[in-house]
Amino acid sequence: MTHDEFAGKVAFVTGAAGGIGRATAIAFAAAGADVAVTDINLDELARTVELIEQHGVRALGTGCDVTNGEQIESALTRTINTFGRLDIAFNNAGVEQPVAPLVDIPEHDWDRLVATNLKSVFLCMKHQIPHLLSTGGGSIVNTSSGAGVIGIRGQSAYTAVKHGVIGMTKSAALDYAAQGIRINAICPGIIETPMMDRFSGGTPEGRARVIAQEPVGRMGRPEEVASAVLWLSSDLGAFTTGHALVIDGGQTVGL
Ligand code: NAI
């Protein structure tokens, strides 16, 4: 990817205060885009803004809870007012589910997972697509998971919503394919982020347990997910829409 691949373009990223969202926001900046970043963690979001600006592009940080349609709408309005347009959206914010068999998942955890990981993607696309249509199109990438393509023991709620992201991505891609908007999903495997630290417990044993799921024998780096998002969002991916791209070191290939 050249340093000016996205020059003149504006990217909007949710869940950009750390992990995959931050790495992808920085990768867009390194490739020349102005980047609007959003999150509920304002301290770490401010750090992401600094890291973007180090690439000589413009950054805009906005507090935004992706479970709230009004906050998403106003973060997008602020983006348009600041940068004048929207070309790319990466709908990535999400939360993990504590490991538990279905019966032991509290109803409030189900509701939280649906709101943060699934309804959020619907709300983001609902408010982004009119802006993309107004400039003739663009690209949306939604974050699903390896849990979007296989079942995972102890992860019924997370798996349900991540499968849902892929279904919604495919249908929305069909809705807007003829109008110049490409909509794809990514399905990361075990990626070294604050979420994975919480999920594994961050101990050597916990890390070894999750790495054991990875045929390549290591966790993925957030930057290795970012490069896939950039490819999907660039002209290199111009004929790709409605696709769920697995980036997982072989985790979901077989047992
Ligand atoms: P992370 O926890 O490191 O980052 C997620 C970000 O989302 C955080 O900055 C958090 O503050 C933000 N966030 C959480 N709830 C929010 C809300 N209601 N509104 C706005 N922002 C909110 O997680 P990571 O690992 O970077 O995950 C990013 C995405 O990738 C998530 O959708 C996750 O489900 C998905 N994913 C992660 C994998 C991994 O191994 N780390 C594997 C597969 C998918």
C-alpha cells in the first residue's frame, strides 16, 4: 500500500481507542487518509488521535457509544463538518463474552452483546450509507470474527452476533452494490489486543491456551488485520463486495 493510496479520502473508525481499531486508523493515516476516530474510552482515543497526526494527516476524535444511534449520527455529522466528506467506514467496536454454556449466559449479557456487536453495525451503516451515496459511493468494512463462521463452545451469544454481522453485511452489500458502495466483513482469529488480554487472563497459561487454537502457533498482530481492512477499502478490492474475509492464521480451517 503506497503512502498516498488514500490521499484525499476520509475514513471513519469505531472502537479506535485500542486494539484492531487503533491499528487500522493508524494504517489509514499512514496511507494518506484523514481519519475520524470514535470510542467510549476518551483517554486512549486522544492517544490514537496523536498517533494519526504523526503521519501528517488530519485526525478527529469523537466520543461515541455505538449502541446509541443519535451519538453515531452526530459523530458522522461532525466528521462531515470537519472533513467535508466520508469515503470509508470501519465498524469495529465490540465487546467479548465471558466463557459460559448457553444456560449460564445472563440475559443482560445477551442484550449487551447484541447491542454492542450487532445493532451497532446496523446503526452505523444506517447513518453512514446516506453520506456515502451523496458522494457517489465508498467502502464499509464490518468486524465479524472467526466466531462468525464456526461455532465456539462457551460463546453462544458472541457467535450469534458475529454470524449476524456477516449476514447483514451480505444483504446490505446487495442493497447498495449498484450504487457504488462495497460492504465487506473481516473475521479475525486470535489477535493480540486488550480484548484478548482480558479474554485469556493475560497469564502465560491463558495465552498458551488461546495460542493452541492457532495452527500458525502465535497470535495475530492488529496490524495484520489492518492491512486486510485497507485492501478491502482500496481500489485493489474494487470487485469485492459482500465478502467475509478470514484473517486467522488457520484457526477456522479445520480441527
Ligand atoms: P479491544 O477491546 O482491544 O478494542 C475494542 C474497542 O471498542 C475498545 O477501545 C472499546 O473501548 C471500544 N468499545 C467497546 N464498547 C463500545 C461502545 N459501546 N461504543 C464505542 N466503543 C466501544 O478489542 P479488539 O480485540 O481490538 O476488538 C475489535 C473488534 O474485533 C471487536 O468487534 C471484536 O469482537 C473483534 N474481534 C477481535 C478478536 C481478537 O482476537 N482480538 C478476534 C475476532 C474479532
